[in-house]
Amino acid sequence: MNPSNRVKISPGLHVLIVLKKDQGSGKLTEGIVKDVLTKSPTHPHGIKVRLESGEIGRVKEIRR
């Protein structure tokens, strides 16, 4: 699935995101989507989400 397409991202989804502070290193953070924050249908850097842990970042990978 394409993580830059908003229709593919929904609450409860297991994802890997990159936090703003980790953009330089590319370190990924795993979690469950609580809220989808991006309003536009797509975003070239990934859809911005809030995880259940409260962390905010852009989705880089969708896990199954």
C-alpha cells in the first residue's frame, strides 16, 4: 500500500512513521494510528498521523 495516499491510512492501522526529529537519520517509529492529521488526499512525504502513543510523524510503511 502507498503510505502517501490518505485513503489507505485509518485509525487502528499498524504503521512505521518518521518523527520530525528523526527526518535526518530516517529512524522509524512503530505504532498504531490514532488520528490522521493530513487533510489533503495525498502528500509526497507521507501522510501525517498521531499514534496512540501521542507521537506525530509521517507514515513511511504500512505493516500487516
